[in-house]
Amino acid sequence: MDLQFAVATSGTQALDLLSSEAFDLVLMDWQMPEMDGLEATQRIRRLDTDTRHIPIIALTANANAGFREACLAAGANDYLSKPYTEAALSALLMQWLPQAAPAATSTPLLDLSALHARYPGNPQLVHDLETLFVSTTETSLSALKRGIEQGQTELCRKEAHALKGAAASVMATVIREGAARIETRVQNGDFAAAAAELAALEAHFRTHGGAAH
């Protein structure tokens, strides 16, 4: 992702940078010297300028189930547990910086050429499969969002597994791979990473989900 950034080694430096330069987002390490991320976030939210509305993503090694709520209560918009993958970080940046969406979002929702080749001479069936997949995927993503927010491991695992299978049947590669990653994340109890992966799928689906006609 072609982004410009500046690094602050403490909450105090972060505030100084925000007062002198314009930024679109803050990746806030929750454990920093002098002033930690929590206090820095609270101070940013109390600023008199529009900077107080800047998206803040908390970075922390604390993966406790209730920590996301603690970050949000302090003023962060979201959080990412360390160590994190490049895919998880990209998903959050995609969510909070939509203009910086990675090139992967240009991948079609499903491979229509391959489906037409699988069902030659039956364009109506391909159309019906596409329409059904768009409808069921929208429902599935909503169910996953609720399940991840509520920390329901088994519900999320089953929903992600079903979505993975449905996507494979219509050659929706991005959805299939994302659902597989979500399934793995929830099985490992990492709902923060699952939420980040889901955000990437939602962005991809929003871009291409209306393709059915």
C-alpha cells in the first residue's frame, strides 16, 4: 500500500505531530513511554480542532476478549492485536482509509467466465447462481459480523465454513480465501483478527456485490 507515514516513539510525540501536520489515521501503540496510547487517545479526543475526529486504531499485545471494548471506551475506533499479519493491517486500513483500498478489491466477486465454461449453453443458470450467491453472502457476512462482535466461536466457525463452501462452488476466490481465514481466526480465539479479515471481505463485497443483474 502506497502510504506516507510518520513514526512517534511516545504519546507526547504523537500529539506534537498531530498539532503540526495533517494525518488521515493514527496507529496508536497502547504501550509507550512517557505517555501511553490510552492517555494519548483520550487527549486527542479532547482537542479543540477537527483532529479530535481522526480515526485511531489501537495496537496492543493484549488479546483479552474485553480489551477491544476498553480501547473503544478510551476513544479508539478499532484495535489490532500484536503480532498481526499484513493482511489484517491492510484490512483495517481499507476500512478506515477507503481511498487506500488495495488492488485485490479489483478482483471480480466470482469468475463468471469459468462458470459459463462449467455450464455451457445455460446462461440463466449462471445468472441464478450469481444472484443467489450475492443474496446469501450478504446474509452470511451480517451473521459473521454479529457473531464476531459477540465472541460466538462455534456460530462464526460454522458460518465461515459454509461461506467458504458456497464461494468455492461459484469460484468466488476472494470470498473463499477470506472465509477460510476467518474460520481459522475464530478457531484460535482471535476475534480481533477475524474482525479485520471480515472488514476486508465486506469492502470487497460492497465493491462487487451489486454485480448481479
